[in-house]
Amino acid sequence: MSSAGLWMLLAAAILMIATGLPAWLVLVGVASIGALIGTAVGVVPGVLFESLPTRIVGLLENDLLQALPLYVLMGALLNRLALAEALFRVLRRIVGAPVAALVLGALLAPMNGSVGASVATLARTVHPRLLASGFGTARSGALIATAGTLGVVVPPSLVLILFGDAAMRAHTEALNVTHASVRILNTQDVFRGALIPAALMLLFAAAVAFVQGRAHRVTDASRTQAPTLNDWITAAITLVALAVLLGAVTLGYMYAVEAAATGGVVLFAYGLISRTLGRAALRTVLRETLVLTGALFALLIGATMLTLVMRAFETDRWLAQILAGLPGGPPATLAAGLAIIGLAALVLDAFEMIFVIVPLALPPMLQAQSDASWVAVLALLILQTSFLLPPFGFALLMTRNRLGATLSLHQLGRAVLPFLLAQVAVLALVLAAPRLVHLAQPPEITLRQLTPEEIERELHPVDPRGDSESLRSDPEQ
């Protein structure tokens, strides 16, 4: 019965695709049916489910999850206060429309959360302006899909916050098996590890967008409205504020919840001062924040139920044994784990991946590899690559749904190919040079075990005159 957990995952994926029901509802339903069947056949003890409320409360008490609604609030305020439009107009004048779309995606993706939310925001904000700049629908869609996945790797996004927490739990499980004496991976390690690969991805993607946009410069200058002085001031303040807040969290100077709360207060104050946040707009912002936050927490609860039932069937141990026993050793285990994440990402969004698939696939990889930060960043890059992989990449499907049926998946897949190659190049660099993940990490503190003689000298220091008893008897010395 150990494989029952995988059949539950397959059933959940099929139901999500075939019915269109919310993911949390499908996860709760599949978990409940699996629990009933497991209890009926005597595999799943009924007393196990008494721990479910305690487990959910323990998850919700996590400090990182307190930042989640605040990040969602920041994203909703950015979208409703028309800051995104002002940023795009200014960036378009400086670097051109295609590169401006990517930069805007890198700035907004950390707050928008899932790939679907990022694509929806960029499709509303960027797509009409790219069309006005002379870009075709397919190239515009490719830019939007690529920019929509940047929240997977650009720290400190909602995806990275939740992934970092999942990676910490997975690393703890791996160390309980290997008994290695190493420091447990934390969210800050994931932030700093993803920093250089994210910068490389932005650089490569911006180069592709710049080359594509050179032919549209004349059209871009003639058909679009030039930014006003107010746009320049607003964009400058917004860029500086976002860079300071996101950089402070990434480098460890602020907690995510502190930065998100500060950003929310600043944006709310800006809306009041500029009189762009009226009652109707504020009501819409709060409704969007509550809806998305509620959906994320419902998804977390559903995934917690499903993973609890899967662990009751011992699917996690069974899968870990299979991956560890693959011919080829640790490299084969790593490749198989990354393949599982990549395939699952074709049908699941980022949060569903983090809550359901990562707790199963990541611990065996961390057991086989000693470099936890490298494995975590590879998993993130594979996740982003799968979202862009034609013809079933999640970002591509979401982009096509947003832009309308006139854009075929074949056209969108051909347009996104240069960005996909840039993504694969970054993945290959990180695979070949794991040191890239550690360039932004602080130097490790090396702990050395003291010898008995050194311990004795520390406990009984010797007076410079050679009399150790005088130091112990005279406190003034």
C-alpha cells in the first residue's frame, strides 16, 4: 500500500484538470477519501487524524506565514495605485518596452505570489503597451510568460518564502536519516543562493528582449505616450523603496514580515496623499487580499491533509528508498528528484508544488547531496523551466488564457523559445558550477572541537607569573 500516495497525487492532478475545481477542494477531497480507505483496510490508524488540528495550528504559527497576507496586500496596492503603469512608462523610455516588461515583472512578481497572479497582472498592465509599441501578440505573450515566472527565483518573493520553509523542513528530515552534523538550511540561505542565478536569468532574458526590441524603437517612440514629470518622480521613489525593502530582506537586514508591513503602510499612505485610493478602490484591494490569502491558506490546509495521509501510507519513505536505490548513486537520485518536480510543475502552480510535491521529492535529494543550498536552487530553476516548457508549461497556458484564443500555443511556444534557452543556460551554469549559489552567502563559521588540554587551559587559566592558583584565589587579578 506504500504506493497509494502516488495514486492519490495522480487522482488529484486529473481532477484539477478535468473538473476545474479549486485545488484546495480537490486536495481535501482526495485526502479524505484516501484516509477513509486507509482506515477501512487497517493501514491508516484513526488516531493519527487527531494530530491534524495541532499540525495545522503549528504551521499557521510560523512567522514566515505572517508575511504572506502583507505581501499580497502590497501587490494589490501596487496594481490598484497605477504605480505599475508609471513604472512601465519610465522604464520603457530608458531601456525600451521589452526590457521594461521584464524589469517590471521582476519588481512585481515577488508581491504577486503565484505564476498565475503574476501573468494576470502583467497581461493587464504590459500587454496593451507592448502591442502599442509594435510588438506582436506572440512575442508579447512570451515576454509576459517569462516575466511571470521571475517570482520563482527573484528573492524575496512569496514563492521563495514558502519554498524556503519547505526546504528547511525537508533538510531536517534528511539530516534525521543521514545524521550529518551540518547546519540546517534556512530561508535566508535560499534567498542568497537564488540571488546570483536570478541575476543571470534577468541578464540573459533582458539581452534577448533588447535584441528583439531593437526593430521596434521607432514605433515605440512614435505610438506611445511619453512619461510625465510626475511619472518620473513616482517611478524613482517606487524603485528606490522596492529595492531597499526587497534588498534588506534578501540580505538579512529585515524580516520578511517587517518589510512587507512597511511597504503596505507606505503604499497606503501614498494612496491617501495622492487621492488615488478611495473607498471603492480600498474595498477592492482588501477584497483581493482576503480572497488570495484565504485561497493560499486553504491550499496549505488541503496540502497538509494530503501529505499527512500520504505519510500514513509511508509513501514518502517508499519513494525515498526507490530514489536512493537508483543505479548511478547520488547523481541519479538528484536527476530523478528534479524530474519529478519538473513533470509535476506542468500541471500544478508554484504554491501547489511547494505544499504537495516538494515535501516528497526534496528530502531524498538532500539525503544524497551534502550541498543543500545548491539542491534547493536547482529545484527552483527546474520549477521555473517547467513553467515555460512548451506546449504544457503552466505560464504559457495561463498567458494564452489571458490574451485570448487568437494566440495559439504553437505560436507562443516558438516565441518563448529564446527565453527558454536562456533559462536552460542558467540551469546548466548552476549545475556545472555549484559555487555560483554560494557567492552571495556569508562566510561559514568553522567550529573546531577543543582538545582536553585546551579545555583544561580554558577552565584553569595560568597567571603570567606562572601561578594558576593565584588567579582562582584572588578575584581582583
